[in-house]
Amino acid sequence: MSANNPHKHHRKRALCRFRNNDCSFDNYYPHELLEIILFNCIPQRDTNMTAHRLAETFGSIEGVLSAPIDELCRVEGISTATATRLKLYGELLARIDGRE
């Protein structure tokens, strides 16, 4: 990446913004939160467009995290490994929330 690349250090800035907002989901669009989640699933690749596609396809973060793995895999940029991780996060949240 060149020194003038606006995407350089994007992940670091996004995570700092989240921490500086007291790790609150307030003031975030769904695709922005999905992008942060995808940082942990897809290392060293731009996840912005994938996050947008997920949000458009499933309508919400809850829709993404509760979608079946095979449907997640139909979204460009989502591998079986990434879909499995997203499903894991969804199941974990459901358990924490008492919806297990």
C-alpha cells in the first residue's frame, strides 16, 4: 500500500473508534459492525464490501448471525470457514441472551 492509501490502517482506526465509543454499538451502521466482526474472520483482506453485501442480503446483524451456513456462503467473499465463525458468534449470542 502506498503512503497515500486512505485504507491504510483502516482496521486499527475502526477498532480505536469502537473502543473510544466505550465499545458501544450506538452510532454505527450495521455494515460497520459487521465489518469489525469480519476482521476476526477474514485476516488481511478488505471486508467493507463483504459487510455491505451481508447487510443487504440478510437485513440486519441478527439476520446475518442467525442465517444458515449455506446461505451465508452464497454471499460473495464468505467462505465456509467465515460462515462457520459467523454462525458460532450467532449461537454464542443466543446462548448469552437466553435464546438457546
